[in-house]
Amino acid sequence: MTSFQRAAIRFAVPGLLMTVLVATTSVANAANWKLDLGKSKLGFSGTQTGMKFQGVFTRYNAVIEFDPDHLDTSHIAVSVDLASATTNDNQRDATLPGKDWFDAAQFPAATFETSAIRRKGADDYEAVGTLTLRGVTKPLTLPFTLEMNGTSAHAKGHAELIRSAFGIGQGPWTTDQWVALNVGVNIDVTATRAN
């Protein structure tokens, strides 16, 4: 049984260089997977003035170690460039990175890191971990389905969170008068086995 120190993952984004440190060691039972960004989508949804809207983050990355037969050594760490949020509404998209919302200048990245991955059914799992957003860390469980075909894996999942718990929406936006407090997080990702 070998161990290794996960290295710091650095990736450049326009106007931003994010460094993601994925710490601790793990045994080498879980396979490494590389995210296929061209076939993946990390989205979010909400409601503004009674109208539902959807958005995506266009810049993100993940470190994935996963084996359905070795869930005890499986681990996922995701980093999202908050300035890359887009909803196809110019006014909203210009506002989201600002101080009242993501405050991307001070908190450029959101991170999600698992503490456990559990099987709930044949192809049903849940990723249990913590989400750090705008400097606030809270527990988050993300249910997801997984289809594996040889060296390719496709996962889809959805979780709900309360934006005010992370301080998203300051000043007149702290209540749900204009923008609902409930926000959806949606994943539809494909990854290829790297080892």
C-alpha cells in the first residue's frame, strides 16, 4: 500500500491565476480521473423577481480519485472560478462577480472537497463534503448518478443550498424579496480514467 502527497494544482484563467491545494495523503486504490471540460457542465439555477434562470461556470477544474469498489479511498476536490459565472443576462452577469454577490475580487474561487463518497444504489451515490464560498465553509451533500463505460465516466447531480448562508447577496439582496434564497447546483460531467 503506497501513499503520495497530492500536488498543488495550478491553472491559469484570464486575468486570474488560481492555486488549488489538495492536501493529505491517500492509498492508491482509487483510480485517477481527468475531467473532460469539453463534455462537462457545471451549472447553477435560481429565481429572480419570480422568473427562474440558469447559469454556468465556464472555468473550473477537479481532482478526482474514484473507484466504486474502493469508496473509502475515493476523493474529489473541485475549484471554481467565480468570475466565470454567466447566465446570458448582461446586467446580472456584470453584477454577480461584485461585492454584493460573489465578491470575486476578494474570494476568486469556490471549492468543494469530499470527506466521504457513499453508494446509495446501483448507480446512485452521494458526495459528502464541504463547500467554501465567499470565505464561508459549510457542509454539503451532493447526490449524483454515475455511468461508467470502460475508461469513461459520466456523472449527473443536483444539490440545493441557501445563498444567504454563504453571505451571497448583501445590502438589499439579503432577503428573498428580489432574488430567492434557494439556489440549485447542477453537475453534468464526463471524465476519463488516467491510470
